[in-house]
Amino acid sequence: MARKLSNKPVSEVRVLLSQCFRPWGIDDEYNTTLLTYEGANFSFTDGIWSPRGVCNEVATHFIANNIPVYTMVLDNPSLEEFRDECRKGYDIIGVSSMTMTIKKAKKMMETAKEACPSAVTMVGGYVTVTPGVEEIGADYVCREEGANFIRRFLGLPPVDRYRNPPGLAVIQKTTIMNDAIPSPLWNWYHLSLGLGCPRGCHFCASSHYYNKRYIPLIKTGEEVYQAMMESSEGLPERRFAVFEDNFSFHKKRNYELWELAREELEKPFFFFSFNEIKSTSEYDPETLAEMGCEVIFLGVETLAPGSTYFNKSKQGGLSRNEIRRLFARLHDVGIQTVAASIITGTDDHNYRQYWEDLNFNFSLDSTFSQLSPAVAMPGTGYWNQCLEEGRIKVDYQKPDFDLKDWTKIGADFLLPQEPKNAGRVETLMQIVNAFVTETYIHGPDLFRVFQIKHHAAKKYRNGKSKVLKRKAEIYKDECYQALPLLHLGSKRGYGVKNPKVRQWIDELKKDVIRFSGEPSPEMKERTRELERIAKREMKRKRRAVPDVRIEAVPVRTEYNVSPAEMPL
């Protein structure tokens, strides 16, 4: 395993970091049709209104921006493009992979060794805790923060101050209407603040990957503020997806950020973050909105009494009514919510508990819902428990085990474990039912977004908070620009099946017009254009997953072209 670099100065080292190769979303030796690598699809059943987009591998960019050597980063290359890049000559070739892309990672290691025999190969990401990772053939396996792993390999000191890559889009593009037009949602830039979480939920791959510890990358509120300013320099807006498992947990840092963020009036901060119920409930919602919170992901999981699937301390003992009030208070100040519930098939989940959780999820009226089965992923506490109990049904120890089986589990909703209180098929059918029922009752997510933004625009147009007043102006314009979408959503035949939902979308449209003004002639023409597109897309054969595959765009990004200018 101990391959080393040839004797050359560190300043002359060349590194290639890559995401796994495309294509995605087809059935071949390395993919399944559901392995789309889309990062904007919380609800597959929103039809033409579902925001969609292809992910960039942000971890490789973050690593590249924190090692003082020339680094080429590839997003969504084909295998041939990856091979051609390897042939240009690199000292280190690293691939970032997940469990479901393990077979792609193996092929890329083989390709790298063939195309650039002198290079040291590395693999990182959650794939490194997957049974079979030893078959990948990498010289080194990184099971920690990647920048310091490579720096240590190069004989360099640890990172003194982490730098986020500037202007890095989390999702290449976002669309609706089956990739026909740009989506007004999900245009966020990457910002990493920390790794892991001390809560150590039984199912959480991230927490267990870092041994139930939190590893801060950016420690103070002032440093977060500076990182946001640096990463958004030259960009038209400051919208970020914050990569950290529990943003609200770090109160001292966040209040420092709030003091600075609420003074940014020309281009205020907006960001998505992963939070928990307990610590989120301890903030004034307006403080969170002034700080920049725009979309908050809150894990509810299940209300099953005594459930060990996640750490109950995240809920802080809040009652159901208190959790409902928390969601309502966040919505009232213009913060959208993602309710991570329900999760079916936990060890405490029987049929009655399923309906109890599902109805509670509906009562939260969250902007988005992430509905999913309990999946025992390698490396988690839940995986280890199921393994000890003989409930893991993936026979990965067979000599002829095909690594693609991990792809099927990760992407085709095949559960690796046998649930205790229901069969695997029943558990998956419960999720399908949850998706369909939630979409019918609440309608597509997109319209709930504009409902919350419009409410905030009216609430804060004459408010005392300068930054919320400025955000009200931005939301007012965004809702006005959304009038063509609201018009179509209120009409029968465009994918909103519930007449009550169409009625409230129509009322929302009328209220936006009263508040912001009548549609311009150009907007009316845009409405007619969108109507033609929507009619065309509605004629396509529909499945639970949209039948139009978004093509990933290959991107090459150079970092540290002049390494001598970057401090060690």
C-alpha cells in the first residue's frame, strides 16, 4: 500500500481529483435507471413541476482549494475523458465515490493505473466504509477530511485556515417541466462549515463516518461571514448550501454571524442548512431569517415511542403541537422547511405507526418533504445492528458478488436489511403511497415556496428590520416573476390534480397581482409560451420518476495554477 511519490519538490506535484464518470440514469454495467445523480428532487411525484438538477462533487473542489499544489478537478467526465486526462501525467489521482458508485470507482482506479502508471491512486468518500472497497485497487483509502489527508501525504502541515472554493454551484443547473425551462429554485453555491455530528443518530452515515464527532472547518461567526463574502465575490447574489450536519447546534458562532449578516443590505445572505428541532426552537425565527436562513432541513424521522433509529435528544422533548408551532413560526418569517419525515421500516415501525407518522407529516405543512425508507447503509450503527442480528440480505461475501448490487441498493430502493415489522416490499409501497398522498394533498413543492415568499414580502415591506425589509423587496420581485407559473398551476390539466390546491394557487396568484401589479405584456407572452411547453410535457408518458434524463455536463476546473503563491 505504501507507494510513494518520486523525489520532486512539493511545488511541482500535480494532482487530479475526479467525480465518478457519467452517464447517469441508464441501465448498464455501472448504473441503474434510478441512479440519476440529481440533487434537486425531493418529490419525484411533482411531475413537470419537480425541480431537477445534476450535482457537482463539491468535496473534490474543497480539497483542491486547500492543498498548495496544482490540481485539476473533473465533474461528470466520461470514462474516456477521465482516461485522456490521466494520460497528461499526474503524481496523485484521486476519485470521490459513494457506496452506490463503488463499481465506477473500481473502473476508474483500473483506468488511472493503465493511463498513468507512475501516479499514486487514492479513493475517498462514503465508499470507503463499503464492503468490497478493498477490491477497488487504490493505493490509499482516505477515511477522513481529504485536504489534510493529502497534505500529510505530501509532508505538509495541517490546514491553518480552510478556504471554500469561490462561486462553486452545488447543482449544475436546475430545471422544471422535465428539463424544458430553468427552475427558479435551488441555485445555491457551496459552503462547507464542518464535518460530522455528535448526535450520532443510528442511521446517519455522516455522523458514524467521523466517529460521532464534529470537526469544525470554519470556527467563528466572523470566519463564516468572511467565507461567504469571499465565495460570493463577483456573483449576482449570495445564496449558499451550507454543508454541515447540524447548523443550529453552534449558537455562539451563529449569533456572531447574525450580527454581521443583518448589516448586508445590498446583497443579503440566503442559505440552506441542515438543522435539528431542539436547537432551532431556541432561536427567535426572525434572528434566523436575518442571519440568512432561507431553507431549513429539520429531521422529524418518526414519532414512534422509544425509537432508537435516531437520537431523540434532537427533538428536545418538544410535543407534537410544539413541533407544529415551530414549523409555523419559521414559515411566518419567510423560512422554507424540509421535513425529513417519514422514514418507514424502522424497527419500531408497524402499520399503525406508519399512518400516525404520515398524518403528522401532513400536519406540519412543510414546504418540502423528504420521504424515505429506513436503509441500513454500511458504516452506520443501524447497519452494524442488522449485521449482528442476521438481517442484512446482501450477500457481499460471495466470491461472485457483483459490486453493482450496491448501486441497486442505493438507487433502486432495494433494502439491504429485512425490516422487523413489515416486509421489504410493503415498506417500499408505504413510501410510494406517502409520496403520492402528500403531493395530492399539498400540491407541488414549488408553489408552497412562493406562498411563503409572498407572505414574507407583505409582512416585512414596512418592517423595522432593514435586512428583512430588503429581502421583502427581493421576494416581491421573485413572486411577480413567478406569475406565469402560478397561472399554469391554477389551471386544470397541468399536473396539479387536487382542485383545492389549484384554488389556493389561484388565490395566491391574485394576491401577488394585487400586491405587485398586473402582468406586463411581455409576461403575458411568457405565460403563453410556458403553456405551450407545459402542454407538450404533459403529453409525455409519465412514470413516478420523470422520463426525461438530465444530461450531466463535464466540467474541468484548475486550482492553484501558480502553487508558489499559495501558503503551505
